Amino acid sequence: MIDRNHPLPISKQAKAVGISRGSVYYLPRPVSEQDQELMRLIDRLHLEYPFAGSRMLRDFLRLGGIKVGRKHVATLMKRMGIEALYRKPRTTKPGAGHRIYPYLLRNLKVNRPNQVWAMDITYIPMARGFVYLVAVVDWFTRRTLSWQISVTMDTHFCLEAVEEAISHYGTPEIMNTDQGGQFTSQAFTGFMKEQEIKISMDGKGSWRDNVFIERLWRSVKYEDIYLRAYDSVSEVKTGLNKYFNFYNNRRPHSSLDGKTPDQVYFNSLPQIEAA
């Protein structure tokens, strides 16, 4: 997919296939087919039982006839970026010297679009290999404003996602993330401050602080990723583009009284501008 000997610059090749520019310079260590299958199974189990640690996940796998050691399960969980009781990628560990910001949404009445946005990263399995997905979601309407995929959990593709969202929809008042190194980095927090966006971060180990985007990940995986088994990054990109169009434009949400995120988001904007 990325030809390092091609005369077209790598950055332009990355843009053409829709992946982060920074991630293509990283050459990941190969993962065996057996481990890739284990990671797919662990991902499904983790969505169903987020409280399960490596020992319980090992036991679930053994009940399914798969013999694997707890340490190996823990190693794969670390690579996937998941841990028990915290249904998020391993972005819960801030970088050395990175500042942690308070959670601003507790008792806050969120009642309009672009008041609060949320961001998160999740692991996306493919038929062979895997990528990471980051998305920007409007808290009030559940609308997915932008997303990016990458072969690594770096800061670059997070910034690309939020820059794209801002270019199309303006700036929110508050951005809520977890305490991961990507979101606590100087590059990310500095950009937030330049845009005069207030920074809010989930409490450590409290995935419920960002529960709406956690529900999005569940929908994405059960309604698309697990059904498709995409073969390549370009297929993931195309498939997710179709899915997010469906999610925003056609999928009704019970929390929105049966309306779609697009209906609530765009119908609310004229009222805000008039006020």
C-alpha cells in the first residue's frame, strides 16, 4: 500500500489512502496470525466484559477451547491498548511531565451542539493485522464529526482528526478526552489552547466519564467491523466512511427520541445562531 521506493512522497501516499502521515514512518513488528486471531477474540470479550482482566480473559478463551497463558493475554492486551474496568485504549497513561486537566462535565448541563466534543481511540481488527481509530464526537447530538485511522497510537492522527472537525464545524467550548499520552501531550493541549478550547479529562479509571463515545465504539464494531473482516487499511477507510455516513444520517438513536445525529445537530444550529 505504501511504496517507500515510489517517487511520490510518503506523506502524499499516506494522504491518498487516508492514514496518518506520521504513522507510515513507523515499521511495526509483525504479529503472527495466531496472535491476530487471539486479539480479535480478546477485543470481542473486552466489549462484553470490560471488567475482565488478563486472568479472566484467559479463562474465557480456555472455555472456548483456546489454550493460552495469562502473561501472553496481558501482552496482547497491552499491544491493543486495553485494560480491565477501563474500556479505552492504553491512553490512560500520560507522558512524563504531561499535565492532567480536571473533568469539567460533572453536573454540567450539555444542551446544544458544539458545546462539548469528545475524543477517543480504539483498536480495529482486520482480516490480517489491525489499525487504531480516533474519532471526534459532538456530546449533545452523538454526531461523529471526524475520524482518522493509523497503524500507531500517536498524537499526529489525533490532531488531524480534531483539525478536520474544526475546519468543518468550528470550535467547541470544551474538548473531553481521557488522560492518555496523545491527549496530554504538549502538541495536543497546546493546539487546544491556541483554539481557546477548554480541556476536560476523564477521571483515572472512569470510562463512564466518556460513556457516549464508548457506545459509539460498540456500535462501530458490532454493526460494521466484526461483520466485514476488512483485508486492508484502504478497505477499512472505505468501510468506515460508509458506516459513519449511515450512523450520522440514517441510524435512529433512542437517546435522541428516534432522530438521527444529523437531524438533531443541524436542526439545532439555526436556533443557536438566532439566539
